[in-house]
Amino acid sequence: NNFALCALYTCRMREAITLMEALIREDPTRYLTHCIVFNLCTLYELGWDNAMSDKKKQVLQLVAKRFSLHDIGAESFRLN
């Protein structure tokens, strides 16, 4: 998460997104946390138009549901 945010601050947003998504793919139950979800959804908003951003956030929400990660609130996904 910190490395991804450093990538963002050095204008490498796509790399930041790729790093965070890779963590989630590696171990969703470990890395799919409120903080990572919120930061990743913010990056989606910055990097894509509203339709694509919402689609990516919905997929992330489905992954959280699939792994029964109930401690991540709906507000973390920043869906309107």
C-alpha cells in the first residue's frame, strides 16, 4: 500500500493501481482491507472516466463479497 502511494506521488498512477491490484490478487483475505479498498477506489476515480471507475469498483466489491469480507463497509468503495 505504501509503495503504491509512493508511485502515485511520483506520477506513476497506473503502476500504483497495478501494485495494489496485485496485492489483492495474491491474497484477498489478507490485503483487501478498508484502507487498500478506499485508496484503490480513489485511484480508479483519478485514472478513469466515471463508467470505467464504477465498473472497477463494483468488481472489487464483488471480490470482497466472494471472500466474505464483511468488515469493509460500502463507503470504502466510493460508489455513488
